[in-house]
Amino acid sequence: MNSNKPGIVRSCYITQSSLYLNGDREYYHPAENFESFAETCYKHFDIRYPKFYKMDNLSKLGFLAAESLLKDFDLSRYIPENIAINIINKNSSIDTDIKYNQLVEKGTSSPAVFVYTLPNIMLGEICIRHNIKGDNLLFVSDRYDTELQYNYTSTLFETNESEICICGYIDYIENNYEAFLFIAEKNNQQELSSFTSQNIYQLYKNYTNEFRGIGTKS
């Protein structure tokens, strides 16, 4: 399907022990905690990136979601400065903030932990890994505001700031984790769906409903 309008071309979703790509479950490994799931997922997909083990849990979650989303996708077709990323997050980096504060209360500190006490470091890890040099922004909101994300990304397209954008919602706190990512292209060739706020919301709900087993295929 040829189109000159922005479209959503692929998506992924990660939550408790499951990873989905374009609506299908690609990986499942029951684990007691996120750390265990993240490590088995990393090894299962044969990812080679030693820095992964130094990341905090929020960054590991974002990293794995981006790896899944961009697998077999030729991002090199775009100039790095024309690739954007914007993510919405509910709990910021509070999980790592708490861990760092506990270290401080014990009279110690760790630069390796401190560096992750900002949620946009997660975006930095993704950008470094995939050579993304365009606009990048993380919104902190009490809900996944698809209208906000749609409006911001549309502005990037309309002003020719970006040709492609990685969007979604990534949140981690106390072993509760959820990552939803999708790729929006300004001038897409084969769209999964047209790029609208309603379609973003519906795609996200399709994943959450499938995970909960609500009216979806098994």
C-alpha cells in the first residue's frame, strides 16, 4: 500500500515475562523478577552489547523493546539527524532514585547508579545503540497520553524536523514493567495503520487486552 501520509509501520510490547512484535508473541519466559527475564531475553535474541549489563532496569527495558522493534528494520535508510524518539513515562526514574538514595543513606555512593537517576538516560542508551541523532524527548505523565504524543510527533513531521520517529510508553517501578513502542514514518510505503491518536491508543489497547486474554486470539 503506497501512501504519502504518516503511518505506523511496526510495533512491540513487553510486560510481565512476555515480548510481542507486531501483535504476535515472540518470546515468553516466566521469571521471578525483571532482571531474570531481561537477561534471558537478551541471550535468547543473541544480542551482543556488553554495556547492557551496566544499565538500570528502566534502560534495560527500553533497550530490549528497541532491539525488538528495530530487528530486521533498516534504520540506516534515514539520516541519523532525521530520526526522532519520544517516549512517555509515568514513574520517571524513581526506582533507580530510591536505590541511589539508599546507598547515600548508608554513607556510600555509586556513579554507575547515579548516572541513571534521570529517565532520559534510557533514551540516550537507545540513541547510542541505534545511531539516532534527531529530536529526542521523554514526557513524564500520570497516564499514556496518546494525543500528546501524536501532536508532538506530527509537529516534527510537519516542520520537516524528522522523517521517522520511535514513539511509545516505557515504565518501570518495583518489578512492574511495561514497554510499548512503535515506528511512525512520515512518508510510509507499507503501513500497519495510519498515524492517528486513535490508532495509537487502539494498538496499545490491543496489546494490553491480548496480554490479559480479553477477547483476543490465544
